[in-house]
Amino acid sequence: MTTETLSRPRTDQAGQAIRNTKIPTVVFENSRQVDRHVAIVVESLIRENNSAGAPTVLGLPTGSTPIGVYRELIRLHREEGLDFSNVITFNLDEYWPMPPDSIHSYNRFMRENFFDHVNVPEENIHIPRGDIPIEDVDKFCDEYEREIERAGGIDVQLLGIGRTGHIGFNEPGSDRRSPTRMVMLDPVTRMDAASGFFGEENVPFQAITMGVGTILRARKVILMALGEHKAPIVRRAVEEEITPEVTASFLQSHPQATFVVDSASASELTAVKTPWLVGRVEWTPALEKKAVIWLSQLEGKPLSKLESRDFFEYRMHDLVRRHGGPERIRERVFDAMQETICSTPAGTDERKTVIVFSPHPDDDVISMGGTLIKMAEQGHDVYVAYVTSGNIAVFDHDAMRHTDYVREFLEMFGLDSEESRALDERIRLAMASRGPGEPDDPEVLKIKGLIRKTEATAGAVAAGVPAEKLRFLDLPFYRTGEVKKKPIGEEDVAIVADLLRELNPAQIYVAGDLSDPHGTHRMCAEAIIKALRVVEEQGIEPETWLYRGAWQEYEPHEIERAVPLSPEVLLKKKMAIFKHESQKDRALFPGHDPREFWVRAEHRTKNTARVYNELGLPEFYALEGFVRFQGQL
Ligand code: F6R
């Protein structure tokens, strides 16, 4: 392989140090290993300094990326006595204006996710203040820099990376020497923050951030990245030239900077994506398939027309020499791809019980609606289990419209009562008095959940699954009313396990996303996988397939089953997606893709069909791709 194993003391899983990057980059299989590795680096430094009686100065980020590291550090504090009493912290940034107790403030984030659970002395905690008047900002920023100096400088600076390539809130154009200062947020950054603020219009335009210069003065820098959506910017930062357009690229000039990333965010790195281009590789069947499909796409030739010189031009001599020559290679990859095509995904021999687990109420039809329609049409017993209520993704105006409807409905039929009027009053008041970006009142959340439930029912029925085969699991981990969720607990797992026991399915479908913006899909998958382990002992072992949610498609070489959709089935799928009215026209959670869900669904499935066609496989109208679950995501 082009990568070499990097083993470090006390790291239970070894990362791989990637070659050909301008910043040392270590890749771990999954986010938990990244969390553990980074936590261990911090832990070792603190313990070393504690035993020498010296303070440890940490630079800390917020956002979704470091949450797991904070959890692991909290665990080390509670269970392994890691002492933070001589730790001094400086946070990277804070929105401005922003009261420190707001649910959106980084101050509150840090307290809830870290400081409330460890023993960093209050006077050692420094977080830029979002509640100071504009005229005091410059003075505050100068003082922040001096505080860092007085503390002796930052020992380890942890960072995330934004899709703009920002570190801290140093957006494109920031100077290499920039100090702590007030900045304008990039539109991409505001869009990424939008769902957390329940709408882009609520996201502040400005922030106070440590500068690039401040970050570069830290003695050691660790940048973490998790998820496929970070893959392009990670590659840009570590493989291309230093540019103020990608402020993370300035870390190339830091002698002690490392990127610690999961395999999803490393997927665009040259040594990961096309390892045969940068050195010797061990040719496995999976790598052969990946390389040959890549070659075919690059050359714009179907598999059957690839020639020896195409292989030689792109450093595949070894493959050709040792694995049977171009003829055999072409045949093998062609056959492997051909075998993925399957128009009867639940089989033909008997009526099977199938459960499609849909993380949110619309993922079933958006991501595998065609397959759902076909399985139902082919006479299988298809159930859909909606894992969460999806209630936070409904706009107030939609909830209000439904409330109006119910009030008028009750009045029209003389069914209104004192109770119904009082409830109506309460709901209107709750919606009117909610501040911008504040979470909903529990009764309003119920209404929003109900809207999504009725839409899901209409969508599934349009796909041919009757209402009595729908299960609304409403898992507890999601019931926070906020974007932030609780970790998966026993109750979540028990609910899924009960369903598996009750239906004893032959086949199940799970959203296997690595890039869901808020991690809900990943958490749903975690609950289902844990439940599978529980019921396995009772002999319940369904064939498990993964599908991709609305954010990303599987790469062609990954697809293990491709279900062809006819124009009629694709149209029916779109009609089912249309039932999710509350998610149309600027849905709250579009993720990083501005297209409407039905447009994405159509593009995705037609694109997969185009790829198959261009590889020289049969030409289909549209295809839905699946991957067999192999024990972990
Ligand atoms: C947060 C910060 C930002 C984030 C970056 C990634 O304090 O300074 O640079 O690290 O936007 O955010 P997540 O981790 O949410 O993807």
C-alpha cells in the first residue's frame, strides 16, 4: 500500500499516515478512532505537564467535529482521573452579537459539551465574547492576544475545518498574519450554520475569531475533519498550494501541524482515491474494480474498450502483469458490475417481510422510493419504520396553517370547545413568542411531528405501502427539540429490537450515511446495528442493505446492488416525494446541496444509470444503488 501504519503508544487503533500530502495527515477508519486518538494526544500532554507542575494551554474549537473528543476527555477525567486543574483554555471564536447564554453561543456550547463536566478552573477559561459593544471589540481582541501570551502561548491548538477551508472563522481572504479580530462570515459558512439556527436569516453575519497568525503561533496544531462533505476541502488544504482562499492551507507552513481525519473525509486524497498513481499497491479485487472503473470514466471508454496502453498510462502495469492481462481484467470488472443489477431486490421465490428504516419521515421515498415501489408491487410484505419524528424541520408558517385548518374545521362542524380554543390560543402564543432561532414549545413540536407523520403516510401509500404497515418509532435520542441530539441509549436500541422481534424480517434497509449534516442518519444506523446485535442471539438475522440518504451517492465501484427503475416507477417515486410538502421550497435541512429533494432523487438515479451505460453495461432509465452491510458503516 502507499500508506504506512503509524502506531503510537496508547492508541488502541492505529491510524495510517498518508503520503503525498504537504501536511502530515493521519487517517482513521471512523470518527470514534479520531476522537480517541486526539483525546490521547491531549491527555498525554496534560499528564506530562501536570507531573512537571506546569500548566497546559489548549486552543479549543466548537462545532460538530470536536464533540467526540470532548466526550472522550470527559470520560478520561471521570474514569481515569485526568486532572484539568492546571489547564488553561482559549476558544477559537464566537458569533457576534451573541449573548453567552443563548443556545447558539459557543460559550454555552463549551460549557454544555465540556467545561461543566471537567475541572478546568473558571478563571482559566477564555472564550471570545459575543456580548460586547462594537466599540469595545478591538480592545477585547488585543487583550485576548495578550492573555494568550501571558499564559505562555498555546501548547496544542485543536481545529475543525469549514467547507470554505476556514480555520476558526478565518474565511477566504484572511491574511497569514491576521490576529484575533472581528470578521464577516462567508455565505457558505452561514448556510452551513442555518439549520442549527432554524433558518439562515437567524445566523449572525459576524464573529470574533482568533487570527491565522494566532493559530500559527501555537506550538502544535491538530486539525480534525469528519465526513464526506469535508473530503474536497481536506484535499485542497493538504495537497494544493498555500493560498489565503483556503486558510487551512497556511498550516502547511507550520512545523508541528497534523491533520487527523476519518476515512470519509480522506476519500478525495490522491493516495486514498487513486493510490496506484502514487506508488506500489496491493491489488485486491475491490481495488481492481475501483481502478478500472476510474480508468474507464477518465478515458471516456466503456470497460470493454480499455486497452493495454490505457492501463500502462495510469500506472497499472502491475495489475496487468500479475492479474491476467487486460482481457481478464476487463471481463472480471464487467462481470462484477453486471452482477450488481437486480430488478427483484427481495427475491422471487417467496413472499418476504422487509423493513425499510427511514431516519427522517421522507428518506424512504427520497433515497430508495423506486425499490420500495418495486418490492411492494412484487408482492412482498414491505414495512417502513420511521426512526425519528423529524419535527424540528417544519417551518412555523406550516404549523400555523395546519392549526388554522383544525380550528376552522372544528368550528365548521360545531366541534370546538373551551379546551380546543384554549389549546389553539396556547399554540399561537407559543409560536408568536418564540425568539428567532429559539427551540419550539413541546406542543408546537407535537404539531410539527404530526405534519411529518401524515406526510410520511401519504408518501408511503403513494409508493404502494399501506398505512397499517408503517411504524413511527420516534426514538428518544431525537426528542430534544434542537439540532443537538442525545447519544443513542438503551431505550432507543430496545425499541428497534422489539420491532425486529415482532416482524422477524428477511431483509432490512438502513440509511448508511457518512455525511448527514447533523449526524441523525448515522445515529439511527447506530441504534439499528446495536439492535441487530441484540436480536441476533434470538436467531433474527435479516439480510441488511445500506442505502444513501439525500446527501451523497455511492461511488460506482462501491455499489453491490443496482435496482433499475422504469420511467413509470421514477414518476411514482417523485409523486411520493411530493407528498412531503413541508420539505419543499427551501426545506430547513437541505444540507450542502441546494437542489430540492425530488430533483436530487431524479438526478441521482439517472446519473447512476448514465454511469452504468457509459461503462458499457445495459442502458437503464434510472438506478438506485445499495451496499451490503458488512458489520460496520
Ligand atoms: C469552530 C470553528 C470552525 C469549525 C468549522 C467546522 O469553533 O472555529 O472553524 O471548526 O466550521 O465546523 P464543524 O465541526 O461543525 O463541521
